[in-house]
Amino acid sequence: MGGAWRPAARAASLEVESPYDGRVIGTVGISDAADVAAAVDAAKQASVAWAATPLGERVRPLRRFHDLMTAQAADLSNTVALESGKTPAEALAGIQRGLEVVEFALSLPNLDDGAALEVSRGVTCEARREALGVVAGITPFNFPAMVPMWMFPIALTLGNAFILKPSEKVPLAACRIGELMIEAGYAPGLFSVVHGDRGTVNALVDHPDLCAVAFVGSTPVARAVYGRATSLGKRALCLGGAKNHLIVAPDADEALTVRGVVDSFTGCAGQRCMAGSVLVVVGKASRFIEPIVEAASKIELGPGAGVRMGALIDAAARDRLERAIATASSEGADVALDGRKARPPREYEGGHWLGPTVLDRVRPEMECARAELFGPVLTVVRVDSLDEALALDRTTPYGNATSVFTSSGAAARYVVQHATSGMIGVNVGVPVPRDPFSFGGTKESRFGQGDITGPGALDLWSQLKKITTRWAASPDASWTS
Ligand code: NAD
């Protein structure tokens, strides 16, 4: 905060446990309203000179941050893995994806984003993109480094001062990012980190000098933060949860489909907002279920090398998922693969683990087909036609991703046209758009306008000033002194 570490005003702190084995791996203070106010004050002071700094100069510390982060990515990925339960390889992939957003932000000086036009004789209209002031990002547990990197590189480069409130479950990567930002040379106050949960978020959103907020997390909280921020007249983009459908047509390529589906629902132990959750098999595509179960059953638990899956974030997540599996089974689902029986290596037995699970013959009205489960649980619904599959996609309140596996261009095009999600995959199980294409869903996966990365983010973190100028030379004007 203000370019230095500061103890929280209150003595309260929270312990950070590793999902791998339940061990305490760190402690952070909880930032109360006084801490938040101090962060906002520091940000406000720093933001004035920063907003007046030319864009070409504003990217210089970001370039240094990019180099520092690249050099330290392996080290940081160990912290991310340890606090979030991902495998180190998944943690590293998330950081690399975040670095792509940094690269997009670094390219902003090369984009001719302003506009100027002579609208009538001697009169020119011009648009200037200007900073908002103090802005904030509130992030979830599942991508401790990547999701913050969706936000602050673009927000800062556009001239704002940024305050990050990471998930209280994974605050350690954010601390390390804070250190790198100081090392990169950002002026004190331009980037701060505050810790805590609901109370800290509310203090931040309510602060009168906070202009805009980006939120990524579950749908109920996204809706609440969006409502709170916008009722105070602030700009907000709040991304929520997901229930992504993977539609498999009978003509799909088997190897591509099996790998795509299994990676999608087991990657990051299913704790990704882009993870496949409902597998909708059309007609004879039901023949893919067995090889999918077989491939998923070979995945071992643990952070080590090989085909491995990481841990769930906490005991509550494991309990919730075990309950969901039991409920599905009691409602008539066939538990084709039961992850409750899987065990990690002995040294990780104190952690929160669940193996890949496949629930077959699920009916669309069942809880596991409708609710976001956020774990390595694949719900299989069998339908007779592509239209029936798309009708299911339309009924989900979420709208992050829909994928189709097919070898027919016409079927793919039909799904692209009729699916209701913001991000569509064709033979791709996790259709995350790569920069400069922007990331963002629809329906209850997104509250607010625009996307969180790519060109859409420019409008979130800045405003356009429109200038109309008349410089008409008078007949007696003299150009010499
Ligand atoms: P969460 O909603 O519990 O927490 C997200 C953030 O909100 C955290 O910083 C947390 O401290 C804060 N928070 C929690 N309760 C709050 C409250 N009542 N009021 C104000 N702030 C509160 O989400 P999570 O469990 O950390 O993350 C998982 C969820 O995030 C899943 O639903 C997942 O789909 C979603 N997610 C969505 C995207 C996306 O791009 N749409 C990306 C990643 C994760």
C-alpha cells in the first residue's frame, strides 16, 4: 500500500492453508475500512500525475514487470500451486496466459485509438481516451495470478491507479505480484493490495473516491457487487459462475473429443469457469462415453509429474461435491466413475481431494445438470438431436462457454449461431479466447457491459472525452512577428 508493506489497522489476520495437505503456509492481515481508505488515498494522490503521463511512458514499468514476472514465473507458479491446489504446470500456464494480457497492454501505444475528423470547414472533432481515477479488482481463488493480470495491466496503462483485493483463500501470489510491481518501478500508490473478504470488498466498493470495479467470482456475489457498485453510480463489470455445455455430435473425431472433454472437466480439478460441466451426447455419440470414462479413470491425484489432477480448494468444496454426487445417484444418475474413492499419495492425505467423476444418464431437471458444481464432475445428458442439445444450452442461466465436437462444418456453424454463451468452442473443450480477442460471457456469467480483456476492456477502464475545435484564420491574420 503506497509502495510499502503496512500492517493492517486491526490485529485480525487470516491463515492460508494449502489444499494439498491442509498445512498453514502463510498469514495475512485483514484490511478494514481504515486500511481501504488509506489505500484509496494513496492511489488518489498517485493517480493525478500518472494520468498526465503520456501513454508511451506509462508502459515502461509494465515492460519491466513483464520481464520480472517472466523470470520469476516458475517460482511464482509454486506459490500459486501451493495456495490454490493446482498442479505446478497448471499454475505456470495461468501465469503465462496472464502475461499475454500484459503484452496486450504493452501494445496499447501502438493502437491508434483516438479519432480526429474535420467535420466542417475549420472545425475538427477529436476523441481522447482518459483515465477514470482510482479503480479496483476483486478476484476469485481459482486463478490467483492470472485473473488479477486480466485487470491491472490494462487499467494501469490507461492511466488509473489500481487496488487489488484477491481471494482471501489465495492471498500469497497477490503479495508477490505487489513486490514485483514495486520492483518494476510503479510510483507508490499506483498499485496496492488489500486483503479480506466481504467486509473489505464492501469498504472498497463504497469508498466515494473509487470510480470503477471489476469483479470475478461466483454469480451471487457478482450480482451483489454489481448492484452495490452501480447503485452508487460506479462503473462495474462483474463476471460470475458457469455451467458450460460440451455438445458431442455422432460424427465427432474420437481421439479429439475424448482428449478435449477429459482435459476440459478435469483440468484444474474442474475449478475453472471455462471447465466443461455438462456433456450433451447426441444420438450415437453415446459411444464416446466409455472411452471418456476410461481416460478419466487413468488420471492420478497429486501435484507431481505425469497425468495428474490437483486438489479442491477446501474441505467445504469437497463436502459440497460429495453431496452433489450422492444426490445425483439418489435421483437416478449412474455414477460411471466415482472420484470419491480416489486417493492422493500418502503425504497429501490431509488435503482436499476428489478424483474425476462421471455421472451418466442424468435428466436435465436434476440438480447436477443445472447448478454450478465447480469440481471434476462431468454430468452426461443423452439427447436425440442437435436442436435438443441447443435447447438445453438455452435453459442454463449461465453463459460462459459452449463447445461442440463434430467433423461437420455445417453442424459447427449451426451451434455457433444458436448457442447462447459468450465463448464458443469448435473441437475445443476450453474455448478461452487468446489476446487480442476478449474474454467474457453472457447471461448470469456477466453483469455489466463489455469484456474483461482485449479491446472491450478499454471502455471499462477509461472514458472518451470529445473535443470540438474551431480554428478559423481571420483574413488579416499574420503568421510572422
Ligand atoms: P466467490 O464469489 O466466493 O469470491 C470471489 C471474491 O469475492 C473473493 O475475493 C471473495 O473474497 C469475495 N467475496 C466473497 N463473498 C463475498 C460477499 N458476500 N460480498 C462481497 N465479496 C465477497 O468466488 P470463488 O469461490 O473465489 O471463485 C469461484 C467462482 O468464480 C466460480 O463460481 C467460478 O465460476 C467463478 N469464476 C468466474 C470466472 C469468469 O470469468 N466468469 C473466472 C474465474 C472464476
